[in-house]
Amino acid sequence: VAEEDDPKLSQPVFEVIEERGVEVPMRDGVKLSTDIYRPKTDDKVPVILVRTPYKKEMSELDGKFYARRGYAVAVQDCRGRFSSPGEWEPFVNEKADGYDTIEWLAAAPWSTGKVGMLGGSYLGWVQWQALSQNPPHLTTIIPNVSPPDPFFNFPYEYGVFYMYAGIWWADIVASEATGDLTGVKMSAVSEKKLGRLLRDLPVIELDKKVLGGENQYWRAWIKNNTNNEYWARASFSEELEGVTIPVFHQSGWFDGDGIGSKLNYAALARHGKSTQKLILGPWGHTAEARRMLGDTDFGPEAAPNLPRMYLRWFDHWLKGIDNGIDREPLVSLFVMNSNKWVHGSRYPLEGTQFEKWYLTSGGSANTSKGDGRLTREAPAENPPDRYIYDPADPTPDPDFFEESEDEEKQEKSIEELKARAKKRHEQVTDARNDILVYTTEPFDEPYTFVGPVSARLYAASSAKDTDWFMRLIEIKADGEVNTLVGGCLRARFRESLSRPALLEPGQVYAYDIDLWQTGLTVQTGSKLRVEVASASFPMFSRNLNTGGHNEMETEYVAAEQTIYHDAEHPSHVLLPMIPNKLSRGSDGSVK
């Protein structure tokens, strides 16, 4: 953080007082272990709270960073984790525990009574839990890369069980790998070949194979496969009525929980009355900005100083410093390929034009070699596309790469592995008849879109239930394939996530599919592609097509899937094109 160029920025001038293992009482008598870092001063100071299931000592650097700059920082192990007693059950206790901790900190003798929160992923998610209870002294939050309600992303994405991430995270938490500074436990988790381990049925028994025994919350997640009362305890999006405090969202276009910033922003805009700041860059699941993602360099503008932004935000809202951050653009979105930022006061950006791009074909869109086309022209009469989805051979996720046992025995360089992983997508879509592919013609001029992406799919199935997956892909002029966004929906949840309704086999239904969000300038000569399938294995558990409990059963049937794209059933994706006044210069760059 470059303090020297901003005299209004809090300076690192304080010595730090450390209090380890402070027992903060909850309403049920449980006392949660909390490390407190305070500046050495007689003045009262504002407080920043970090609540974590990953071991509080891992946030020591953050604690000292802010304490040196005049904040008290409380880092707390969540209930049942590491030094905190009680029963650990993910998601369930965070509302009450967050509220009680905030109010205890506000009443501390060294506190001004103003409390902010900070942290990413689960540490961001617990901020929403606390906020939903409207604690009187919570003043602002900065939820980085935070998931939304559990049934929209993790452990279910619109009703489809996020099996790979679920078992991986259960392994991380159960093994306490995040608290092992040697890295041995994390390596043990990472070395497991989940692509092979997750093939067996039923899914509920996979904990024995991957984790070495039954896992209580893995099984609870699976048993509660609708958005019922179990998940209501962990949901917050409908409990933000009357929230007025300012919120700073931060996420990335490639964040595995990135849909959280989209849905959480919308929920607060719908129910609350808050000032909301949002920044979305070309990043993954991280609270820091990097210009590189894999081998792609997005340029120097892709790496703003986010820690400095967070400090300025707290300085303004917790200390009352008039540093101007409240007068800067509230929404900042990075446009890839142009590698520039666009700004506005709300999300989606003012003047965004949502354009329909229609799926069409001559009835043979199967594989990337088929006749599927993506066009802005509304379809007339043309035949539907068909494929067979067989759970015995579930459609693979084209971006998932794991070597076979034979391949592992062959020596190869890191560069060779990267090259093979890059080719994986096209190898899958070239060969699999159960993936439909719709591609534009090469663009003859740059085309910029940034913001929320969605799709409407008109489809019929021979099954009582099935899944739909869609992806939006960029195909560069040199043939490089980049997945931009994707989304899914379990068919029984097409009308409601809490009231499933099975299909009438053969009937055409309209499915609205959330494709998350992205920002891109499609360059001259490049193409866009949409892919449609009914599985994404092993990332998501397969739908068995029976209408039963997909994660607790073993019997399955193959389903004949029909995708319609005619005048009566205009299947399409909706892209957030930004108007010329915001976007394109003569070179296609964002202005």
C-alpha cells in the first residue's frame, strides 16, 4: 500500500498490542476464541472483524497491517473450528455468532462502537450472514469473492450438486489443511485424483472413498437436495430488508464463487438501501488483483492496488476521513482484450443494451464440427437438435483435465501438461455427440459486452428430470479456446428451487439459465460460441434421469434431449452490450 502519495491515508505509525485467544461469549454460552490486534493508544479506535473457519492465526498479517494504521482487528475462529469450542456445521451458526461478536466488540472499552468486516470466500460469506441480522453497530463490510445463498452456487448451483468442489472443500475443512503451515495436508488433498474417485454411485457414499469415512455435512448437504428449511438457516438474500450500511463487493470474472457478487449486489439493491461499490476484474478466487491469469497477461491496468482501496474504504466509513472515495465511481468493470476499465454508478451499467444471440442449426449441431450457428437474426423454421445423454458415460466438463493412470507414468514437462490441458476443450467438443455447439461467424469489427449474462433454452427430454448446462466461449482468431462463463439448471427446479416439479416427458419447456457475468471485447476475426450439454462431469454430479434422488440412488436411464430454436422457441443467450458512448474507439478499445 503506497501511503506516501496519499496524505489522507491512515499511516502505519502505531505499535501493536496483541491479545491471543480472547473468549468472546455467544448468546448460548459458547465462547469463541478471538485474537485481537490493537494500536497502542489511549484513544478509542474502530474495529475490523474477520471470522474464519481456516485458523485465525492465518490472518495475523492482516491484523497487524490494520492495527498499525489505527484499527483494532479481531480475528475469530468460527464455532467448532481450531481454537473455538462448539459444533462445527458449515453455514448454520454464522448469523447469530456474527451478530453477537460484532456487538461485543462495539462495547469493548477501546472501541469507538463502529465495526467493519473484511475477508474472502467463506470469510466474505459470513459477513452477509451477520449483515442479514442488522446488528446495530455494524458500519460497513467488504465481502471479497463471496458466494451467494447456498443453493445458487455452493454446494448446489441452481439445484445441481457441485460435487467436485463439495468433496474438495469438505476434505480441506475436515483435514484442517489450511492450518498446516508445512503444506503436507494441502498436498495430500491436491494429489487425490477426483476425476477417478468420483465415478462411483451413489454420490452420498463418496465421502468414504475420498475422505476415509462418513462426513456429517457432506451427507446433510446431499439429503437436503431442495432449497428447504435446512438451507434457509444459511440463506440471507431475502433477509436484507432495511439494510442501509455501505458494502464494497470485489470479485473476478473467473472466480468460482463469482456469481455471488452478482446475486448479492442484486439482492441488496432489491431489499436494502445501501451504497454499494463493486469491482470486477480478470481474476480468479482471490481478494488481490493480478495482471496474469495462467499464461494470459491482461496488462498493468488489471492490477489495481486493492488493499489500498480497502483501507481507503475503511478510513472513510469507520474513521470519517473525507478522502473522496465516496465520490468515485461506484462500479468498475474490467473489459478483457481491450484491457481497460469501464465505470458507472450501478450494475448493470447505465445504458447497457441486452442483445439476444440466437441458437440455430440445420438439426446437426452435435460436436464442434456440426452445423450449429450463433446469430443475432431471430430464427425462422428450422429443425431441432437432438442428442442422447447417458449417465453411464456422463458428458465430461471440457475444461477439466486429469491424466489417466497410464499417462501419469510417462515423464513430461510442465509445458507439455499445460499444452495438453489447453487442447482438452476442443478434443472433447470434437468427439462428443452429447455436446451441441453453436458458433458465430468471425467478427468483422470489435464487439464489447460487460455485465450479467443469461440464456433461455427451449428443450424437451424423454426423462422425468435432467440437467442443462450452457457455456459461452471465446474462439480467438488463432484458434485459442477460452471459456468465459457457464451455468446450469436442474430441470425439476425450472419454476422454483424450493418446489421441484418433474417433467412431462416429451413436453417443451422454457429454461432460464444464469450464465454469471463477464466483460470482453471480441476482437476482429474472433468468434463466440455457445455449448449445450446435460452433464459436466466430474465437476457436478450426474442427473440419473429417473426423477429420484440423484445423489442417493444408483439406477439410471439414458435420456433423449431435444433443443428447439425456431420462431416459436427462440433459444438464445443475452449479452450485455455496452453502448458506443461507453465502449468503442476506432481501434475497438474501451474508453
